[in-house]
Amino acid sequence: MQANRITLIYVLLMTAVVVASNVLVQYPLSGELFGIALGDLLTYGAFTYPVAFLITDLTNRQFGPRVARRVVAAGFVVAVAFSFAVSMPRIAIASGSAFLAGQLLDIAVFNRLRRQSWWRAPLIASLIGSVLDTVIFFSFAFAPVFSIFGPNDDFAIAWAPVLGIFHAEAPRWISWAMGDFSVKVLVGVVMLLPYGALMTRLKPMPGIEKAV
């Protein structure tokens, strides 16, 4: 019963993060940094979405990969339903696909590294998962080759200076992906603090570490 209750808490937390991120992704950052308009590169959703990896990793640590996949599945359903309700189908497809692939890869990598140093599994798993998540989302959402999912965004595919500061040019969505991934790396490192604080309280269930 206690395990079911804790799992439900993880599901609710994942749902809250997914909903919050889908709302906040609609609001660009304000201000400038080193002459770069932050709103051209990032939204507030970039800061909340990486928390999903923390929830997945804590679930995986405590209950193992099977339960972690269930929590991810719940988040996936919410992500797809909410995205289709508030955005274009192409963005919804990109969001759901990226979330599912990134989180499942995170679970697999975490599982392989769970017996190593306490920080290695959550950090490396979240970073590798974030790479896949970023590549899938921005490619599916904006790359012309994936126009089968919906019409291209002319502004996104127009060429512009990389990150708004370099002489080299690339489609704008490339800069968006680079900015988004940079934040995911930063937040992924910061998420080690709550992970480290909680790991002593959320101990693995008996047999979890031996079974994987």
C-alpha cells in the first residue's frame, strides 16, 4: 500500500511538471544576456522540464525500471493530450515523442549506472536523455524533412546568426535547440542537489539493485 501511495505521488509530480512545462513553453524569457535577446532562444519551460528527469530517476532508484516506465507512461499521456489541446499537431507529436524517448533512455542508462557513484547515474542518464529529447523535439517540430507532421514554420527555418551572436548562420531552430539543451545541462547539474538530499530518505526497495 505504501509503495502504491508513493508511486501515485510520483505520477502526480510528473503530471504537474509536464503540464507546467507545456504552459511555460509559451512564454519567452525577458531581457538580454551579453547582447543576446533571451526571448529569441529560450522559454520558461526550459527550466521546468528537466525536473521530469529528477522524478524519473528517483522513481527508478526506489522502485526500479518497471515502475519508472509506468510513471513516464502517465506523463506521456498527459503530455500528448495537453499538447494537442493547446498547440498544433506537429508540436504535440514532437513533444510527446521527445518526452517518451528521452525518459525511456534515461531509465535505461540510469539502470546501468545505478551501482556506481551516487551522482553518476542521475547526471549521465539525464544528460544523455536530454540529448535525445532535444534532437527529437526540435527536429520533429521544425526541420523541413519532418514536414509530414505539419506545415513548416518559416521563421524557425529561416537562416540567422547562430545563437544570435556568431557570424556563422544556421536555421533559427538550431539555435533554439542549442539554447534549450544548454539550460537542460545546467538544470540537470542543479538537480543533483535535491537528488542527493532525497536519496538517503528514498532508499531502494529490497531486491531492486540485485534484480537489475
